[in-house]
Amino acid sequence: MNMNDKEPRRRWNRRSSDFAAWGENATPENGSAANTSHRAARSRRSILRFLGTATLCNREPIQVTAEFRERLAAACRASAVTFTIFALLVFSGQNVLPVAWIGNVFAISVLKPTLGGTIISAKDVFVPMIPVAMISWAITVALGLLETEIYRILLPFVVMVASLVIFLCPWHYLTSKNLMLLIFYLVVASPLSLRNGPDSSSLHAKEDLGAWFVPALIATCSTGLAVSLLVHIIMIKAPRPTTATRQVITLARQVNRETNRLLISLTKYIQSIGKFSDVARQSRTLIDFHVKRRRRIIQSLDEHLPAMWLENKLRISTGVNVDAMEAFVTCAKKQQKHAELVHAATTQTLLGENFTSQDSNVREVKTKLSLNLGFAIEKLALEYNKSESVYFFLDASKEDRELVINELEHSMDAYLEAMRQAISDAETLLLNEPDASRSTTGSLIRARVTFLALFSFIHELHDVMTTMKENSDEIASGPEPIIKQFMSCLKMKWLWKNTSKRRLAIKTAIGLSLASLWISFPYLNGYLAYPNSVWVGVTVASISLEKTGSTFTKALDRLWGTMIAAAYTLFIGKVFHVTNAIAKLLSLTLITGISTLLTNPDRPYASRYTATSVGSILYGSFDNKMEVDDYVPIRIMLIFVGVVTFLFVELLIFPRSSRTIVQAQTVQLFEDLEQFFYQSSKTCASISSVCGRSTDSDNTQVDPDPLWMLRHGHKAVDVTSSLADAITAVKKTFALMKEELRPGLMEPSLGLNVSLDAVGYERLLSEGENIIVQLDLLVVTLQSLVGYYGHLSKAHPVRDLHWPSLLSASILRIAQQLSEICDEFRLVFPHGVFRPGASDITLIIEGVSKFRHFAQIRLSILADFEDRHATYLNNIAQSGEGVRYTPGFRLTLALSASAILGAAERLQNCGRSLERIVQTFPLEDAKPSQYTGQTTTTIPIGDNES
């Protein structure tokens, strides 16, 4: 039977309930008949057997993932913290440690997934809390000696000054500034908020918090911090402790595994190119997967390093070489740059490059490369994996470490020799064949970049191992003395010159001053908000952030959290009696666990505030001798007033749109890139004039190691100030754009500005990051070329090929195209902001479409390199001995060509992202065209006679 006659079959029969697979003998078509025919038999089965064998019951509809386990563990920790805090503080009567819900707020705020992370967060809160509370206490005592009227007048000014001081203070321990301002406001404003209740006209205090309220408040907060640490400490001896050290070791092993699989995939790719195209394509897919996954794991690993270091310093986690783990992470981060280069060279073909299946010359060249490098790269991958395991994951002896270093060096030398032989054999095939040398240029460029990136990847590990061997006997220096640290803190400059910090401090000061009017005005404090008027200021101090979008989102999250907590509290109040302390405690524990379990990672504040608000409402009403039903409306009203107050300051008094900044930096980025490419072209054009040695003998100092100039020599070459300023401007513009994008997406859409397209701008940022990588690579290659030309003799044959002129012309093409694009943007965006309104949408599309011209530029650049490569091979054939220059020089040329072509490709992709963004611009008003009465066509058809 012919295979083409075989009809396709259904591989999965899915039920209509959740579209999961049915059993072998049940399908959606015959399921009803099957149920009818076997109904009598099924009725005789037991319940237990039915649950074990029935089709709809023996398959789980959900999959328990690692994320769910992490969420469940976090929910259990948060619930345990809440239960312990309220059990300790509430059932003790709160005589010594009052306001138990504040301790819960602090505990939930500092609770992290690991012990080390929680210690860092607790330290960042506890260390500045002591001086802030003491200063607040002194100010409160001084204000308490004054008359109530004077207290009311001074309070707004006191909190204004305090806001400026806290947010502009450069003390490095003062990181939780919102929390410190909250403590200051509670201490200073609470005594005045309890004066002049609705039934009193006296100017004296109706209630007194007590002389030792501030120390008791500090003790309550400290108890919350201690409980959050205790939850992790009791897990130290468990089979799966929640230490950062264990997490780092787990992630490090994952990085090791991904690296091993990446090298295996790369080995399979090299061994199959030119011979087995299907295997090569599969290997490219695996390379893409492992590079990206490795990048994500390294980011997570880097975040846990400070916590691991602190655990080791406190002797919490022993038996782990922290220095080795830090060296491993540092090495992995450096290697990732080379891994990204491998990824780009193997998974992305150059535009205009001939494919293996289309060109026999390309196939033969790739086959030569594969035959020479197949075994060498396999040996290199095995030695790398062994060396990394011995140095970082095994308790190996000094002799074993020295042995693996020697074996790794031998495999690197063998790979380097195989790489040179592979290029030599491949070019031997192309001699006297100009067409073949042109068609294989793209493949040889990518092959050289792959060789160089892999060798650099392995060399990073070799450098780390060598450094660890040399520094193994050195004694680490201890920390600076406390007095020296204190003196250095006094010399820090305040943050007033930082525009963003200054704006945050001023707007917070004004917002908190307005919020304090609810305490200063007797009517607002006594008749509308008593005794909870502090909640307006507490809300302002909590939601104040630098970016408008972040502030708006946090304000909405606080409102939603308050509403959910209020509804839950009212429900608990109706179901259980107010004196049932056990029910309240269990209810608090339950809502904390549920809120933590359902936390949105992008907006965690809503869930965290919901969990803490229930306790503040239940026990806050009890502390103020109010019923929950009476307390909840006042609480909601005051939270709402606080949110409206600060949003009034944020949006009207200090308007700042992250959305507008992103739109402005979008246009500015391409203008900065234009300047960079112009400066790069000028620098590259001047390389040929670099004076070399006067003798004709080769400088063999750089010959043995092709990475000598790229790794070390280029550092001695200074780029021009114009080029350095240009790349700095590009990075600064991109960093600002990246920083403002997320707040810009969260800003409220009021119709005053077009909304940002999240997908389009995220793709634009991704391409921008890749462009910056190519720019850095281009600068390094230009520095290396300057260094190589400084080592070449004046009569060296390579100077006749004028490679720098070719590179300069290629870069200039990109700069000229960017200049044309920016000129067009100047016409359609006269205000320098990428948004509609200033010109017709058609003109905007026409301007953005000019990015498509980069495809033609990429083709022309590759064609020029093909011609120059053919000229080079022709010189080899004519001279008989070949053009004499170092392999490192040729690798540098390939790397620079790859960087130029990669930047052009990324710029073309930027145009696609901009096209998507323009698609989200609002529709224009369709104006009816006026009828002129003309019926003749404007396009000539055939011959027209006059």
C-alpha cells in the first residue's frame, strides 16, 4: 500500500468538558452509546473501583507545577507569620506591645522566599527604624509641650520637612523610605489625632498614648521582624530548608546542566553541518532554547547571591564555598555574552547568504569545517564539563584541580589548531573559484564568529580557574571599621541634585502636608475621621513612588485591597461574635494564606495589603473601641481620601508622564544611533593610517592566541572621545526608555495621550538591547583593528586590501539611512514625540517604512564583503604563499562584519516594531471629499492625442 494513500488518523480523542484525552475505547462520537450499553455493568461497580478506573476520573484535570508549590509554600509561611504574631501580641493583652497589626504589616513586608533574603529585608527596616523612631519621639515630646493649637499649626510643616529629609537622605541603609516615613508620621501625628473628639470642646488631650508608646511600637515592629525570621529558622534542619544557599546551589547546578546541554547541542550542530541538514536544524533549535533558559537561570541566581553571602557570614549555612559560588556566577555572566554570540551565529543566517541545499560549494565548505572540528569540539565540551564540575561542585583535591586545568588547556589548544586547519582546508577549496568564494562568504563569517565565541566561552572558565588557583592562599580583608563607615556616610552628598529624587521628595512633602490637615483641622479630625484621621497620611506615605504609573497602580491596588479586606471583615463580624478571638485569629490566618497564594507577581501589593488590612480593621476597631460595622466605612473613606489627595498632587501639581518620555526617547534613540554610526565610520576610516613597524618581519607575539587582541590588547587602545560620547548617549537614552516603559504602561488612559502598545514597545526594547550588544562588539573590534594595524609593518600586504575602508563604508551606509529616517521623523513628529496628531497617519507610515531599506543595505554590505573575500583568495592564489597576517586579525574582521550586519538587521526589526505601534494609533476623522465634477482619470491610458 502506498504511503500517500494512507488516511490521517485521530491521535487524541478529546472530551468536550476540558478537552483532555478520553480513554482508548471512548470517543465524543460513540461516548453516549458506550455509556448506554454498559450502564448496567457500571451500576454494579463499587465506588472505589469506579474512581480508580472510570475514564473521567482517572486523569487529573490539573497539573501541579513548581510555581504552585512555591506559591503554596509562600502562603504557608505568611499564614504562620500572621498566626504567630497575633497569637503572641493579642492574647498577651497588648499591655506591653500595643498595636499588634503594625507588627504583622512589618512582618509580611519583609518576608521573602529565603532566609537570607528575609534577613536583608529585616535589616533594611530595623537599622533605620531605630534612629527614625527616636528622632520622631523627640519631636513628639517637644510638640506635646506646646498648646494644641500650635501643635495643629506646626504639624503640616513638620511632616513636610521630615519627608524632604527622609527621601533626600543618602544613607545607604535608608532603603525602605516609605516605611520610615510611615513610622515618623504615626509617631508624630497620632497624639494629636486623639485630641478633641466629637463630644469634647477642650483644648487638652482627650486620650494619651502613654509616655512609652514609641519604644513599645518599636518592640511590636521588631517582634514582627523576628517572627518572619523565625519561620525560616525553624526550617534550617528540614530536608528542604528555605536558605538562599540551598537555592543558589540548586540554580548553579541548573546552569551547569544547561551549559552542558548547550555544548552538546553545539557539538551536534558542528558535526552535522554540510552533511545532515535536519540534524543541524534541530541542533539550532536546541541552541536557541538552552541559551535563553540559561540566561533566565543566571538572572535568578545573581539575585540570590547577596542573601547567600549573608547566610555564610552569619554561619547559618556551612560547608559551602561561597567564594567559589560567586566566582561561578561571575564566570557564568561573562560566558552568557559569548553564548548569545554563539546563538546569533548559529541560529540566524545572513540576508543573502546561500543555503546548504542550494549551493554545492557551501555544502563542501561546511563539510570541511565539520570534519576538522567535530572531534575537537566534542573533546572540548567533555573537558569543560569535567573542569566545571571539579572546581565548583565536587570536593576535589589540589592535584585533581591541576589535572583538569591541564587537560582543559590541551583540549583548547587542540580546538584552536583544528579551527585553523578547518579554515585553511575550506579556503583551499575556494582558490581560483571567484563565484565559490563569494557564495561562501556569509557561511565563513558565521563560522568564524562561532569559533571565536565558543573559544571565548571556554576561556572564561579557564581564567576563573586560574585565578582561583592563584588566590587560594590569600586572606580576605575584613570589613571597614564602624567609625570609618560612619565618617564616610557623613561625606555623602544629598540627593537634591537628582531630579527624580527631588521631585519625589517635594511631591511627598506636599501630599503628606495636605493629608495632615485632617488632623490639624478640628472639624475634620473630630467630626469626620475621629479617631482614625492618621489613615489619610498613612495612605499618602505608603503609595508615594517616583513614577506616575507606579503610583497610580499602587493607589488602585490599595483601594481594591481595602475593599476586599473590608468585605471579608464584615463577613467575619456577622458570622462570629466580636469576642470570639479564636475565630478572628483563624480567619486572619486563612485570608493571609489565600491572598498570598493568589498573588499577582506583577502587582503583589494588592494581595499583601489585603492580607494585612484584615488584621488592622479587626483589631484597629477593637483598639479604638468601635464596632467593626462602624469602623469599616470610616476606614474606606479615609483610604479613598488619601488616594485622591496624593493623585491630585501627582497628576495636577507635579505632572510627569512616563508615557511621553518613552515616546520621546523612541525618536531620540535613532538620532543617537545615527551619531554613533557616523563616529564609528570616521574611526574606522582612520585605522588604515595607523603607523606600524618599519620592518617587514611579522610580529609573532599576537600570532599564537587569536584572542590576544580581542581579550587584552584592545584595552590599551583608546577610542575617540566623540565615539565614547556617542555610545554613552545611546545607552543612556535606551536605559531611560527601558526604565519608563513599565510605569508608562500603567499610567491611566484619560484620552490626553495615546496609550502605549505593550507588545510593540517590548519588542522594540528587545531589539534595542541586541543593538547595544552589537555596538559594544563593534567598538571592541575597532579597538582591536587599531591594535593589529599598529603591529603590522607598513609594507604588509594586508594593507593593500583596505579592510578598514570597506568597514567604514558599510557603517556609513547605516548612518546615512538613519539620517534619512530621522529627517523624516522630524517632519512627521515636529515635537520629537512618537505619537499621532502632528501629521497625517499616512506620512507616519511612510516614514516608518524607511526601516525596510535596511534589507537592501544588508545585502549590499554582504556583497561588498563577498567581493573583498574573493580578492583576498585571489591574492593567495597569485602569491603562492598567501597573505601573511594573524588568524586573530581575520577573526576580528569576521566579528566586525557580523556586528555591522547584526546591527542593520536589528534596526530593520525595529521598523517592524514601530509599524506595529503605529497600528495602535487612533483612527483619524474621515473628512468627506468635495466633488469637483471631474470625470477624467489622472493616470494616462494608452496614447493621448492633443
